[in-house]
Amino acid sequence: VSDVSDIRFEWRGDFGNDEVNELHADAFGGRVFTADEWDWRDLTSRWSLGWVTARSATGALVGFVNVVWDGLVHAWLQDTMVATTSQRVGIGHGLVVGARDGARAAGCEWLHVDFDPELAPFYLDACGFRSTAAGLIALHGNGS
Ligand SMILES: CC(C)(COP(=O)(O)OP(=O)(O)OC[C@H]1O[C@@H](n2cnc3c(N)ncnc32)[C@H](O)[C@@H]1OP(=O)(O)O)[C@@H](O)C(=O)NCCC(=O)NCCS
């Protein structure tokens, strides 16, 4: 994909577990999980406020982001991902805009994300997040 205007973004759009697991392995690296190992449809339908799908003109899933929430006020982006062959054309930005609009329409007051420092230009400059303090504990290993 070379033009974001060819992309259809959809809040809570239909998706299959296999295509999300393939997209996740492509975007983040690592192996392709099976639907039994990582059942995105079940997880998102039960626990997420929503999610955004991005599909090319051929219908291929080229982007996805999960939006989890506290049930009322706060929503969080999780697993923002764009296919490696379709990055840097604005799909990631479109996913975040769709998530922001979906969370706002649901009545949430805040949208959060955390990320590695090298993605600050994406989240802070391109997508409009402001920088804030956050914390993290590794739950396996020595806790740091
Ligand atoms: C991060 C990610 C979602 C961005 O998606 P994308 O579709 O490539 O992003 P966009 O095209 O909307 O980028 C918009 C702008 O953000 C900035 N940007 C995007 N990716 C960037 C990166 N990897 N490093 C620095 N700046 C970046 C650029 O300014 C870009 O504009 P430009 O291409 O004109 O320079 C995508 O690279 C990805 O899936 N990465 C692997 C998975 C991942 O790490 N996800 C984030 C988890 S927190």
C-alpha cells in the first residue's frame, strides 16, 4: 500500500484471528500465534472498548490497534501495528485517529499509550499525544 486514501479504517471492524496473528508477527517480529494461543476475537469482544481495522483496497488487513479501557473514563492503545510493507504512508496515524474518535464517542475522557522512546515522533508529533510520566514493572525476572 502506498497511499493512505486507499485504506478503509473501521472502528470495531470485522477481523479474523489468523489475519491479526499474521499481522502481529509481521509488525512486531516473532512467530505467528495460532487462534488457540491468541484469540483476539474473544479477547476484544469481552474486554476491549473497541479496536480499529485498516484494510487495503483488496481487503487485506494492513493495520490494527486494540483499545482497552477501565469501563468509563480511561482508554489505552495496545498493539498498534501496521504491515511492514505498508508503513510510513499514514496508516498508523489513521488507526490512532480512529481509536481516539471511538474512545471519545464512548464518553472516555483520556486516551493513553506507552511506547519506546524511538516512537516519540510517531505518538507525540504525528498523533498528538502529550508526554506524561508513566511506570512499568517487569513481572518476570528481577522486577526491573
Ligand atoms: C509504529 C507504527 C504503528 C507506525 O505506523 P505507520 O503507519 O508506519 O506510521 P505513519 O505512516 O502514520 O507515521 C506518521 C509519522 O509518524 C512518524 N513515524 C512513524 N513511524 C516512525 C518510526 N518508526 N520512527 C520514528 N518516527 C516514526 C513519522 O514522522 C511519520 O511521518 P513520515 O513517514 O512522513 O516521516 C508501525 O511502524 C508499526 O507497526 N511498528 C511495529 C509495531 C510497533 O512497534 N508498534 C507500536 C507499539 S507501541
